[in-house]
Amino acid sequence: MGLPPPPLHLYIGYDRLLVVLKRRDLYREECLWLGLALALLWLILAAEWRGGADRRELWFWVASLLVVTGPMLVVSPVNARMFFSSYLFLCLAASVLFRRARAEGLRPLTRLNRAAAAAGVLLVAVYACNAAVWVHRLDTARAQADGGASQITLPLVPFPQFTANEMAGKGDIVYLVYHQQPWDISFTFVPYEDWAEG
């Protein structure tokens, strides 16, 4: 199985980076076509691979991936959390390819250990910061409610690109549902920077 043409992968990686940096919108029709093009490319490569028993196992996971992902083409709205099972089957398919590559002489990827560890530490740090804001936000909401406020003003988390449901127009209902607050209290969410400035 030869190396796949890299331009599509590089462009998708570049596109994801711009999405994270808020330079591009995630929900674009272009993203659907890019994903379909990448899926078609990998299906062609998988069909050309001659891997014996490993090939049969690979196609089992690929077929499972297609079964759980196919309905996403006709439902709306679609977001990342709906693809958890797809990620699982994709990882299982990748593990078959990696196992075969190791059997054919691929050296262990130990040189990536430090980078992976650093990325893990960074991810934990970001989630810790978000968690601190959520705890502070809930305490602030309770304090305002205990003070008799009928409208509560709360900050959005400081890292919006790493969170979901952190939009001023959406946080109201989400926060009420998640924390089971009474519906006679309205919530207003403001950017964290504005909240920090008082």
C-alpha cells in the first residue's frame, strides 16, 4: 500500500488549524466535500491493499465505520459529538494498519513520546482553566440568585475554541437544562474578557 497523495491531507490539516484559530467557520459545505474526498481516497487505497487476514479485519472496521457514519449524510444538525463511534472504528482500522506496518519493520514511534506528553499536559491545563471558570460561574450564579436577582450575568469561558455551547445566544437554555435552574431566572452570558474587566 503506497503513501497517499499528501496535498489533500495537508490542506485539511491547514483548514482545521484555521477553524481552531477562529479564522474559518467549521460548518461550511466545503468541509463536507473535503471529508467525502478524503474518505473516498482512503477507500480506494484500502481496496488496493493486499493484506490477507489483516485486510479482512480492516474491511470489517471500515464497513462498521460506513454503517455508523452513513446516516450523518441525511440528518441535521450534525456536530462532532455524533461521530464518537466513527472515531472508535477509525482508530481500530488504523490499529490494523499500524500492527501490519510494525510486523513489516516499522520502527517504534518513540521520538513522538515527548511531543505527545507535552500535548497531553497542555490539554489538561486548558480543561483545568475551563473547569475553574465553570465552578466560579456556578458559584456566582448561586450568589446572584440568593441575592434575589431575576436576571443573572455570567462569563463565557476564556477559551471558546476548546469548548462547546459557549455562545451568548445559546448558553441560556443550555445552562438552565444542565444545571436545572428555575425557568423564571434568565441568564446573560458575556465574553470572559469583559467580565474580568468588571
